[in-house]
Amino acid sequence: MVKIIAVANNKGGVGKTTLSISLAAEAGIQKKRVLVVDTDPQQNAYMVLVGDTKPKNSVTLSDLVLQFFSKEKQKISSKLAITPANPSFVGVEVLVGDPNLQGIDLIAAHKINKFSLIKEILKPLRDSYDLIIIDTPPATDTLTLASLCACDGYIVPIDMSEMAQSGYLEIDSIVDQLKEGGNCKNIKFIGCVYSMFENRKAHATKLSMDLAKKNLFDRVMDLKISRSTHMNEALICHSHLQDERNHKISIEYQKLYKHTMGVIV
Ligand SMILES: Nc1ncnc2c1ncn2[C@@H]1O[C@H](COP(=O)(O)OP(=O)(O)OP(=O)(O)O)[C@@H](O)[C@H]1O
Ligand SMILES: [Mg+2]
């Protein structure tokens, strides 16, 4: 049965997209059928995975969202918004987002069913994939909340800053509210993960880790993803590091993937 993971933190630039892409790449290598859902109007996941800036699909995620809120009976298939990733991402496909997703909050404002939005859009796709990874925007907006409601488990990437840690606390309280409101039930917290860990600046690292211990208790995984220039280079080339199985950061992602799948089974 398909498993769905959301990657969320309302703090920008903490590594959500990179983590989503890297987990997808690893899942593909493990022969899983993977879909990455790009709910961010910036379309960063799409750009890296497909290697393009403008989707060629006639339908994109915002069309599916508008359809969800409309009363029209004729349904557009969610499959039309899917495109294969470039060949370096074996087994990975993308549900294409677009800049119009920025306006969704206004449309969704008074809609009571808005939290089931992503769940419904993914429903017809569930049988076609083993793993669906939802990359969310740097905001606690309708799309992020609906993504959390659609998932089996969520990961919160953090950098070394206090802002990223407070982003986790906000997501945590939102998930509690969604659960209380009956919008999501068995969603599992996979963990906060340092997505660009650096030991180089020893004092800053110690301060960040002390703060994380104080703010986040045991929520931060021991497992860390290191900051690596190789990672930046791979993304620029619309690729990943998972082919270099013995590279430090590749090993870290392999461990994160294993841990994640272990939590959401
Ligand atoms: N492990 C890493 N090593 C080096 N650079 C990294 C690593 N992870 C992410 N980055 C870089 O950090 C920057 C931000 O990463 P990313 O775009 O994944 O964050 P994000 O949380 O998705 O951002 P946004 O909130 O804008 O969507 C990017 O330039 C990315 O290449
Ligand atoms: Mg992103």
C-alpha cells in the first residue's frame, strides 16, 4: 500500500525540497514507484527533478485544486498533472505545481473541505505508487495544512538556526489542531532532521544543538544530513548523489530513507 510523506517547515530555505528530492531518488534506487508532489508555487522540486522551468503539462496542481473547489461534475484526471523526472531519477515522477498556487488561500478561505484537498487529489493515484513525497512551501498555508492531512508521516528539516526550530514548533501545534479538529488521525511524526549540518563552526554548532535540546527535546533525529558542496553541484545539474553510494551524504540519505520507511510502515 502506498505511503505518503510530507516534508514541511514554514521557515524558508531549510532544505525541504532537497530532502524531498533526495528521499525520492533513494526510493527510486530501491525500485519503488515514487511520486513527488510539488505544492510550492516556486516549483523548485519540479525544476530539479525535471530540469525545466516551465511545465509542459496541460494540467497542473492549481487546476486540480480549482476543480476540487468547483461544483462541476466533469472531472480532470490527476494523472494529467504528472510528468516523469529526468532519467537520473529512476522510477520518480512529479505532480507538477505552478505559480498560481499562490492564490489558493484566498479561494480556500471559507471552504470547509479545504483540508481534504490534497488527499482527494491523490486518491486516484494511490495505486500507481509505492511512495508519495509532498514538498510543501515555506508557509503554514492551505496547501501545507492539506498536505499534512494527506500524509502518513511528516519530516521537519531544520538548519542550525533558532527560526527553523521554531518552525517545527509551529508545525507541531498545527498538527495537534488538525488532529483535534478530526482532520487527520494517524499521522506520524518522523522527526526533525538537520538538513545541512556543519561541524566546522564548532561553537555555533554547539549553541544550535543545545538550543534544539532545550526547545525540541528528543524530537531531533541523531541522524544528520551534512552540508556538502557536492549537493549544490548535484542540484544544479538536476541530479542527486545517491549514485555515489559510498559518499558520506549519500550514506546519510540512505539511512534517513531507511529510518523514514521504518516509521511509516
Ligand atoms: N545538504 C546540503 N548541502 C548543501 N547545500 C544544501 C543542502 N541541503 C540544501 N542545500 C541548499 O540549501 C538551499 C535551500 O535548500 P532547499 O531549496 O531545499 O530549501 P527549502 O526549504 O525547500 O526552501 P524553500 O523554503 O524556499 O522552499 C539550496 O540552495 C540547496 O541547494
Ligand atoms: Mg523548497
